[in-house]
Amino acid sequence: MENKEGTIAGPFSSLCPGNMPFGRDSPRSLNCILSQQSSEIQLAHSPQLLKEIEGAVSRERLKRYLAATSQDLDRAIFLYEQNVALSEMTFGLLHGLEVAVRNSMHDQLSLHFKTPYWFNKAHLSNYSQDKIAAAVRDAGGPSASPGKVVAELMFGFWTDLAAQRYHWTLWQPCLSVAFPSGKLARPVIHRRLEDIRWLRNRVAHHEPILTSGRSLYAGHQKRISLAQLTECGDWISPSVGGWLRTHFRFAEATAIVEAAATSGWAL
């Protein structure tokens, strides 16, 4: 189908030279859309393609974007595209952070129980035991290496280990040391991990996360900023947090979030 790019004009046109499909420097980015003079704006997609995209995505999924753009289908689809781009970038940050969190917790549990098979010795809730049993099975059975078992455990498992039920049995003896640079109370870390978990699930289910409030919507009336997301990496080590911000498209994601906040569209 035909695809027609919009004409770029205005004081911020220098931000729009790139030909990437998404992101700050794309002709289809928020910065570029906002720099266009109203008299010079052209459809980024042909009318026929717009209708086909609307049918493929569904009007229900476009509802919040249509409301934000006064029922302008082209701009609504543009915001949908920006949400996809932001989700892609956020997923990379979540990937790096989740691996760092689970490995840091696994290392401290292994030291405390004096074995990398700590999950066979720790007194865990029925919920946690069920997750361990499933992970062992999926990793290949009782002979699976600890690393394979750890990799099979979902983020919710690790988040739960920071809950109140494990405060005296796991948190105080060892898990607090998994976040040495944070020096924060367990409830603070647990709440942050929970917010990150909700955000992770939302991204995985292709739900909207883009807002106009300089934060990402995690569902359940919760919002989290990109800075708060990567700050959790700082709690493990400032080097880990810096690594996430430098190598996992943090700046590109921040540009989309900032542009949404100054767009005048209520999301």
C-alpha cells in the first residue's frame, strides 16, 4: 500500500532528519509531528491504508488515542505507533533489569544457603514451591543446572521474595544485600519491583504504556518513570544502572516520553 511521508517544517525540523520507522529522529516522531505547520501537514499514511490499519488494530484499541487527538485517525495511529516504539525500547530495559535482579538475588541466596540449589533448602510458600517445581520441570528435570532453573523463574517469583512473608527468613539474612547501593527498606524495594512487574506484563500483552505525564502506565492505576525503572539497577550497582541507560535505548525512550508530555495531547 502507498505510504506518504508528511512535510516537515518549523523551528524543530532539525530534529527530524532520520529515516528510522520510530524514535526521536523519525519523520513520524512526536517532535517532528509537533514541528509541522498546520497548513503543511500531510497524511503520513494514505486514506486507504489508514482504514486498513484501523481494521487491523481495531477501533477499540485506538479509542484512547482517538480521544486524545479529537478523533483524528491519522494522529491516533501515529500515537499508537509511538506506543509500540516505546514498548519496544522499554522491553529492552526490562530485559536487562530483570536478568540483573534475579541474578543478584540468586547469588545472595546461594551464599546464604551455601549452595546454588538454595531453592531445595529454603522454606518457601506454596506459591513459590509451585513456581520452583514448574521451573525445574521446564529446565529439564532434577538434573537441570541452577542457572537453567533460575532462568525459568518469572519476574513475579523474584518480586514475591521481597514481600513481607520473607522479611525475617530471607530478606534480613541475605536478600537485602542483593540491592547494596540502594540501602532502602524492603517495602520500598518490593513496591518498586511490583510496579516494574506490572509494567512488564503490560508491555508483554501489548497494552498502552505511553502517557502525557512523563511516566509509563503500568496498569492498576500505577505509573512509573523511566528514571525509576533504571534506578532499580542503580540499587544493585551504579554501574548496572548506567549500563542500562547507556546501552538499552534509554535516551530514545525518554525522547518519546518527553515529547508526549509536551504534545498537548492528554494521554
